[in-house]
Amino acid sequence: MSDEERGPARPDAPLDLEGLPQRLAEDRARVARAVASAAAHVASEEHFASVLAEIVGQSEALGARAAQLFLAEGNALRLVAWREVPAALVHQMGHVPFDAPLFAAKAARTGRIQVGTEADLGDEHAIARRLLATTGARSIVAAPLVLEGRVAGVVSWLRSAPDRPSTAELAATESLVQVYAVALENARLRERDQRRKALQEAVRLAVLRIGGTLDLQAVLQIVVDEGRAIVGARYAALGITQGDDAAMPFSPWAFSGVAPAVRDAIGRDPRPVGLLGAVPREGRPIRLLDLHVDPRFRGFPPGHPEMRSFLGVPIRFQGQSVGNLYFGEKIGGAAFTDIDEEAAVLLATHAGVAMENARIHGQLLEEVERRKVAEAERERLLGALESEHRWLREVVERSPVGILLFDAYSGTMKANRRAEAITGMKIDPARGREQLVGCLETVDGRKLLLEELPCSIALGGVIVQPAEYRFRSPGGRLVPLRIGATPILGPRGTILGAAEVLDDISDAKELERIREEWNSVVAHDLRQPLTTISAFAAVIAKAPDRPAEVRKHAEHIRTAARRLDRMIGDLLEVSRLETRRLTLDLAPTDLEALVRDAVARAAPEMRDHPVELGLEKGLPPLPVDAARIEQVLFNLLTNAAKYGYPGTPITVQLHRLAQAIEIAVSNEGGGIAAAQMPRIFDRFHRTPAAQQGAQPGLGLGLYVSRGLVEAHGGQLVAESEPGKVTTFRIRLPLRR
């Protein structure tokens, strides 16, 4: 120890050289008696807590107003005993890092006695000043308890004397704290041995309780309850991982010390991640003083109780992980001890055996019960199966629609009476679906290949939605059918076969043909008087001798007549499209000129909207029916004007794609809701916004436009962002 640390014995006292030897002898004798007495008292104590109490209790006999005893834990001191120290300071000094500005911390850090008087205390010694002020002491002596080169703790005395201790007193203090260190170590070892024996006995009793049941959940609960009591934890839990998947929560998850309301607030069971996952992943116990400073800790979920100390132990059976045991928040101590860890490991060893026994027992019970249930179910199913087969055969045979059943394994096919009546065929089960090849065709007359048959697609696991086909019977009769097919799946998702439903729609097609012919006749009959009305209205509107008001009304009549003429034209186009009587006059056409002509023709309808053109130059002529494509463009342009915001531009673009030429018409307006987009090309469909507005129409324009574009082998598609831009795109193939 340096002179600076010890300081002068009594710097302010005048020296009496004549009596100095006698006084030094008396001081040494007094100190020796005090040390001997203290050592005798401390050595007589066997229990660790009694030794702590005796050390601080002797401070008064040693001339100290107050005393504190700290034990070292890692790089910090924990206050474990004190005398005459105010409660507020006890709480403030409960946990002191080695680098704190306290004399006790410096003594632990340096391993040497530290002395401080009132005159030595600077601004950084605020706690030391409060200690002296509240206890009436004038100086502090902090002595480390060193055992085999390791600082086990620090004793701090608050002395009445204002000056530093003498050399003899400091030497005696060093001797005294050595006695204290040995006494504490002996008491600690005795207590460790006693606690180890007590914990081993507690584990033995817990194992007896665990062995009293073979129910897995009960075993887990007993393990966590007994384990929590054995190691003195506030909380305990046991979880079983589901393989190596950290995304799967522990299952089952048993806990102890957590109230049901708190458990409900936490929510789902935890997953093996962070510290919880480190225990099974590393396969060894993990013991922490403060889990918050461990990098593996990921925080607690909302509602989780706060804890700091942590002990996790893997549960293994025959070298394999079967679970994990966790403890949190040591009761009455800062951390779990190595003795706690030994007890937890011992408990986990026995728990692994009990859990495996319970698991095997549970499997045996489940197997016995499963066999009983399976046997009863087998008997029930055998009886029900025959009844179901009879019922199903009757349903299929008496169905008003044709039904074909295909077996995926044998390749055979069965048909009900209605299917044979519709097709005019006597179905041969052994020939399977091959006998349908050459008979079934699309509505445009293309015969389907074997792999294109609805039943073939369904045997591949895909549901075929009902669609229109034509069936050519052996007698040459062409039958319009609506056919749908679905795979038949087994209990594990395997494809057992397929079912195909045939519905004869001959009557419906005949009614549709009659209706379409009626539409055509009505449209033609309406056009004759409409032409007369339009002609006379034109004469009146252009007659200079007519009053202006009359000419104005005549012009309104002409406008209405033109609108009605377009509606009649749409009806005629619908009739032609649906009766397949539409003819196209194809000729190489300059699409740029066609677009400009269409814009010019629609200009009167778009007078409130500026038109912006973006037309690519040098595009090759396309073989199209120019009148039909102009008709489509006129419809899209007038729609853009009708439904666009007033004054907003209408944009028309023409450009080349990889395999097509695209004409795009865009406007800014209310747009089309996403829910309406799938139906905008349906016949007679008008959006709710169009129905509520003042714009007239039948809902045929887009239907007819799409039909005309598709007749050219092209596509008409729409894109809309409600409240912003709506675009219709005509895509005409470069090659047909």
C-alpha cells in the first residue's frame, strides 16, 4: 500500500517524542485485542448469514459509527449487510460497479485498503458525503476481503475520527479482513455443502412425485412446479421444441409462477429463439446474472413479467433433446448459483426419463384407442359404404344431366342413361375417353385432341369451368353442349378420377337464335321510319324561311335520330356477332390515317375536350376492315368524351408492339371501379355510375367493339384508376 493511499497517521498532532514508544505500544496492544476478539467471534459462526451479521456488528466495538459489507459478483459489488446506514442509501448502494466513485468500489478494483476523510471528498464523492453527513462519521475506511488473490468482498467502516488511521491500525485492519475473508469462505463452503445436500433431497422427492403419473402434461407441470421451488425461482417454464424449426412455438409449453391473467395477456406460446432457443441449440446450461445485457436476449412480449436473472437447462434422453427447462428471477438473490444449476441439471436428467416414459405411455394409449375407434369405424363404414354406393348409383342414373365418370387408374369410363341419350352413343367402359376424340369440338368447329378434352384436363387435377362445346354424334347430328369437369380426389389429395357433366343446350340455343333474329328484324324495321324522320328534320333545319326556334328543334330531332341510329346499329352488330354472320372487308390500311379520320369524325362529340395525338410514323399497313376499326375508335372516343371530366384532354396513341400494333384512347374522369372491370364488355351492361348519370345508352358499345376487334384476331383491353385515368387499348396482330 502506498503512502498516498494510507496517508499520514496524524498530520495535525504535535509530536511528543518522549512518550511516543509507550503510546505506540499501547495502540498496538489495543488494536491486537480488538482484532483477536473480532476474529474469535467471527470464527465461531458457522452460518453464512451469521458471519455477515457478525462482521458488521463488530463495527461498533472497532470504533465505527456505521458499517457496510459488500460481496463481489462479477465486476460489481452487492450490499449484503450494514449497520446504521439510512434506508435510502442502502437502496442506492445495493449494486455498485467496480468503476463507481466510491471508496468500496476502488478497494475492490485495486485490492488495497482505501481511506477517505472529509477533507479528501470532492464533488464526485456525493454518496460518500451523504454517508458521513447522515451517520455523523468523519472518515471512511474500505478494506477488500482478498482470498487467494481474488477479491471476495469489501468491508467499509464509517469512523468518528476525522483523521486517517495509524500505520498500526491499518496493519491490524489488513489482518482483520483476512480473518473475515477466511471466515466468509468457510461459512460459504459449509452452506454450499448443506444447500447441495438439501437440493439433492428436494430433487429426490420431486422425482418421486414425477414418477407418480404417466400423463405427459401432468409430468411437465410437476417438473416446473418442483423445479421452481428447488432453485428458488419466481418463474419457471418447460417447453418442447418441434424439430429444428425455430418458427414453430414450443408445444407443449408448461409454466409456473405466472397468473392466468398474465398468461392470457402474453398471448401465444413462445418460439425457440433468442435465449430460449440458445439452450437447445447450444445443448448446455446457460446461467446469467442479467439477461438484458446478453446479446442473445430479444426482449419480452407485451404483458410479460420483468425478470433479470436467468437459468436455462436442456432436458435430454439418451443423448437426444426432449425439452428445455427455464427459470427466471431468483428469489432473495441477485443470481442463480452453481448449486442451483447442479440441482436443475439433476432434475432435468430425471425429467427426461419421466417425459419419455409418459410419451411412450401416451402413444400406447392412443394406439389402443385408435384401434378401437378404427375397428368400430370400419364396421360402420362397411355398412354405410354399400348404402352410399346404391344411393350414388341411383343419383347418377336418374340425373337430368349427362354424367361421365373416369377412373384414373384403370382408364375406364362410365356413363349414365342421360349421357348416352345426349351423345347418341353406347359408351364402352373399356375404351375410356379415347372414344370421345373426334366427336367433341369447340363452338368454331375445331375438333379437340385427347389431351384437350375437359375430362383429360380434370384428370390432371384442374377444375374445368362449364363452357360451350359441340358434340357430333355417330349419326352426324351436331348437339350444342355445356360441359364442365372436376377431378375426384382421395383423402390425401391423390387424383382418383374425374367427373364430367354434359348439359344439352339445344333448346336454349334455339331460343337465342330466335331472339337474335327478332333483334335484327326490329332493328331493320326501326331504321326505315328513322331515316324518314332524320331526312325531314334535316330539310327543316336547313330551310332559311323557317323560324330559328323551329330550326333549332329540328336540329335536336336530327341529333336524337343519329343517337337512335347508332343504337340500332349496335343492335344489328350484336345480332351479326352472335349469329356469326359478321363479314369483314379486309384490305391493307394505313392506321395513322384511319386514326386521324376517326378523330375528325368524332370531333363534334368531343368539342369540350382537347385531343392529343401521339402517332408513331412508318407503321406497316395492316389488313383490316377500316370501317369496322373506325367504328370501334369512334365508340371509344365518344365514350371518352361522355365520361371524362369537362375540359380535360383525350389522348390517342398509336405505336408498334412486338407482335401487334396498339391504339390507345385515354381520358381523365371518374373511371371504372375495380369491381365493375370484369363486366364492362358484357352485353347490355352499364356501370352504376353510367346508370345514375344523364348519358344515354344501351350498354352495347363496348360489347360490339370487343367483338369487332376479336373478329380481326386482336384484343380490346381496359385499364382504369378511379378518379384519374382510364385507357382502352386496341391490339391488332401484325400477322394473322
